[in-house]
Amino acid sequence: MAYYRRVGDVPRTRHTAFRDEAGALHYEELMGEEGFSSDSSLLYHRGVPSAIVDSQVWELPDLATQANHPLRPRHLKLHDQAPAGDPVTGRRLVLGNADVRIGYVVSGETSAWYRDAVGDECVYVEQGSGTVETVFGALSYRTGDFVVVPRATTHRWVPAEQSRLYAIESSSHVAPPRRYLSRYGQLLEHAPYCERDLHGPTEPLLLDGDGASDVEVLVKHRGHGPGGIVGTRLTYATHPLDVVGWDGCLYPYTFNVEDFMPITGKVHQPPPVHQVFEAGGFVVCAFCPRKVDYHPQSVPVPYYHSNVDSDEVMFYVGGDYEARKGSGIGIGSVSLHPGGHAHGPQPSAIEASIGAEHFDELAVMVDTFRPLELGEVALAVEDPAYAWTWAGRGPDHP
């Protein structure tokens, strides 16, 4: 995200000696994407950021997946998942492929220090509030926030109340759609949000002042585990949150879905107008409360469509999603509509939508370009009747 930010104290010239008032040298760290060829930030530490004293295996939660075979649409009731653990170690896999893993957790506990070295994370806060403490500074979060954390950012979650977190873990980087950006990286006038809607850290967060040492950080990284991902417990000689200042274009931030400005039209607009972020192999969209089509004969709910190149995942988080009325889907539901299956509204929803002027609905969509497989949560909380709701009957009720 090419949007420059400066926090705390940094030297006038990069890569030069930068000392504290006692004359001690700060340690400069470049945190950058794609080697030295994309967005980066320079961080200035009081301690040595690579000084580890131990490295042990971190046994990750179950990341095994099962193919969606035989092929069928799925309805998953995430609110049937009981709270367990903290916002990091308590996450359980819902759906995943090589490009993205969607997890879910309900927790009010402070997490361990954590770093995802596989890719960026985009965590949607379904409910709750608190703070994400990061090496760049603190971010407050609230219901409706997307919390975007760049790859390899050391952080922890500190809920102020029980929080429902929908974790979209990428194997690449998460950014605004390119069509909304100028060639220099500014969000353009036709974009549904702008830079003032993105909230990054405003001051350093120094937690090394009490002399903390031997601090454990859980690191998720690439390896020969399920999905090509494994975990390591690294122990650092000094506290990793010792950054007195940083500047650059790479840092964590929040964006609240209430600040998304829906794009509407005379007739039904396709899902790309609802896009919030893009990443390698998938996109993230938000279907927000909005005025709908104003053609006198318009059908506001989606037409039936075949996902020939993608799997569509909808997480229903607010209001009453018009196209799914009569299907059993409600708040906390996830639907998976796979490539190879034509899907669309429940038949009764089409006629009922004609003449509507406003939809009061909120859903977060992830569209992937490789098939998604089912994780342990999907296998545990599926509504087996959903696939047959368009026909009104299934194999058990001919």
C-alpha cells in the first residue's frame, strides 16, 4: 500500500547512525515485500531484532482439508463453534487452498505474540473490540473492522471483550484493487473508500522498558506440513516491541466496513463493484446496506450465475440477506458455492425483491480462483439440507 506514514523518531537520512540520548546505537531493520522491489518500511529497534536464544516446534491446530467431493454447495453455521483458546492459537480452519485459509475463533483472551510468515492476514471483526499490539504500534479494533496485518509483522490480540474473528490468511499480499489506484498508488475518486478511511498506528508501542527478556513469538511459516505450513516457537533475547520509530509504506491498518461506499446502478451490479481487497488467487468483497436498482423492471437480487473460474464464500454478518431468504442461512452462516455449480437466489426471493429500494444486509465475500477444501470447522458445523433448498427436495426426500 503506497501510502507513506511516519511514526515516532527516525533519523533524517536513512541507513545512517541513529543514537539515543545516552549515545547507544539503534538497530535499523528494513521490512519489505518482494525482496527490495515493492513496499517497505524502516524500523529502528533498541535491541537486535535477530537475536534469538531458542527455536522449538509449534504444533499448529489441525490444517488438514477434505475435498468438496462429491461437489455441492455448503452451508456452515459458524456460531455453532464453541469459544476455545486465544485469537491466534484458538483459530480453527473453515476452508482453505494453497492461496488462502479462512479460520474462525471466538475469544476474549490475550493471544501469544505471533507472526505469520506465510502471507498477509486480513481479519474481519464480526463482533467485539480491543487492541492489536504490533511492532509498528497499537491498533484499536471494533465490530466491522478489517484488520490487515502484513506478512511477518510481530503482534498479539488483546480483546477488551469477547471477539468473533473471521481470519482470512493469505499466502500473498493483501491490497486495495489495482483498478482503484493511480499509477503512483493513490486511491482514485471512483474508489469506494479513500486513505482517510485507513487507520494505522499513530505512535510507537514500547514494551521492552521493564527489561523483559526471553520473549516467545509463535511463527507460522512455509514447510512440509498440511497445506505446506508449519509452526516454530522462537525465543528472543529482548522484547520485539522495542521500535522507537519507523517510516514507510508497509504497516498494519484497519478499515471499517461502515466506511465502504457501495456502488449502485440502474440494474443489478455484479460482485466486483463490492470489492474491498485483492490478493494472489482471491479477492475480498463487502455487500453492505445500500439503495438498489432504480430501473422500473429491475430484479435487485443476483441473477443465477456459474462460477466457472472461482469458488464463492459468503459470510453473513448483519441484516437479512435478500437472496438467501428461505434457505436456512442467518447471521453467522457461511455459504460455499463452488465452481462447476450454477447458483443464485432462492426462487421465492426473486419475485419478493422486485420493487425493493433498499437492502439491509451485510456480508463478507471471498472469491477464490482455485477450489476450496473443507477444514475441521466446515466438517463439524455443516447444515446438510442446504444443497437441496433450490429444488425443495433431495436424495432423502424424493
